[in-house]
Amino acid sequence: MGGGLVKALVSGDAGLRLDSVAEPEPRPDQALLEVRAIGVNRGELALMGQLPPGSRLGWDVAGTVLRAAADGSGPAAGTRVTALAERDGWAERTALSPSRMTPVPDGVDWPAAAALPVAGLTALYALEYAGPLLGRSVVITGAGGGVGRMLVQLAAAAGAQVIAQVGSPARAQGLRELGARTVETYEEGAAGAPVDVLVDSVGGQVLAGAFGRVRPGGTVVCYGNTVREELRLPMDWGHARPGLRISYLHLFDEVTRRDVARDLASLVRLVAEERLTPEVASIGSWHDPEPALDVLRQRQANGKVVLTL
């Protein structure tokens, strides 16, 4: 292998396009994957408008190991895996370190496996920042999306009383079944009862409204800013609520200091045991990605958007 060409989804003048790129030549510490499904995240949609045409994209991938890492690390050839690529995963083949992948059992299909890495790891790490959750009340904004639905499930499993906030009633579909004790719109939530923890991905007025509910000694974890506004908090927040902890999570900073393979394995085990659902909202073909991407752009995806190869 090596020296030839493979197809990849790259940024174009108007969305994504399939193009030929050089077949990857793995380093000794990388495995070569045949990709079967890819997950799409809002972060990649944002990058599409910032990168030059022809740029590689893609973090969420699932596929089969074609060639194991030459140094002997990681899964053997033929192993089904889910993996966190280094922004070049949307291709027929990709080279990846075994430290960013984990095996997937046959009972987990390709779309579910591809939906897991970014959403699952973000939710897992955000809740680690939040601290022990047993018996605590937790507001989750953006609960209708891929990460939000993971957060609802993991927080409920940890014993939290989950309050899921969404932008519209349509985005609330299925959240109670996933473990949310209460489901409310942002307008309803701003006047709600005090809570122990806020996990926010929206920013702007949504963050400000939910922030006002956090008790003294509580915890705020921000992991996104979908409204693309400056992060603003009340001037007296430190005096009004002593002991309040605020953290900002950036997934790819976390990846540099985490055991990603181990954490992915934990998430895959929960999925295999039917204790966690990746919540795939839309499945499209990478030969015609735009319909699936439009669902994500228009915030109509109650969960993850996946493309199959």
C-alpha cells in the first residue's frame, strides 16, 4: 500500500466535495484504517468556511484496521474500531495512532461507532470537570444535540437530577427517555429553581440565564459557544456566589493529556451493554453529504449526523 490515491471529502467553495488525495503512508506507530462511516460535528461545519478549498476534514471515524501499527501497538488487522482522527478522517483510508482508537464489537453498527468519539469524549470529560453527581441537580444546555444527549445519559447514570434545556420543543424529543427529569426551553429555564451544576455549550444569553440558577459552591462547565458570542458573566458573580467553580473544556486540549483509547473503550463498553446510546439522528451517504449536513446546519438533528462510505 502507499503511493496511490484514495477518495476523501474536502472543503469546497460551497460545502464539501469528493476529491482524490494521496493514500496515507502510516508511520511505524500508526495503523491504517479502512473507513466505513464518519461522524459530522458543528466544529467541522465552522472549519469548512475558514479553510482553503481542498483542505482535509474529519475527526469521527469508524472502520476496520487494514494494517496494524508496525511497532506492534494497538489492534490487529481486521479489527473493527472507532477512532478520533487528527482532522483528516473523512477519507476511504486514514492513518491513526492506536492511542486514539479502540475495538468495537460486532453488535455496535458503523453509524453508532462513528457517532461516538467527539460527542462521547466531550460529555465524559465535561462531567469529570463537574465532579461527583450523585443526588445533585444538573442543567444541560444544548441537550438536543449529539453531545447534549450523551451528557443527559451519562449524568443520569451517575445519579444526577438532569434538567435538559433545548431551543425549541422539537429538540426535546426523546430526552426524558434518556434520563432527563425535566425538559424545558431556554426561556422556561431562566426562571427555574437553583441548581448545583451547569454544563453549557451555547453561550450568550442562554449561558447567562442558566448561570443565574447556579448555587453558591456550585460548578459551571462550558464546552462550546454555538451562538459565537463573547462569554459574559455578571460582574458580581464571585461575591454573590462564593465557592463557585467555572471551567472551560476544549476537547483537543484534553486529548493531549488523556488516555483516549481507554476512555473510548469505556464508552464503547457502555454502548455494547445498552447503557448508552449514541443517538444517531440522520444517516447519509458521503457521495451526497449536503442533505445530511443541512439537517445539522438548521439545528434539526436530535443527535448525531453520520455519513456512510
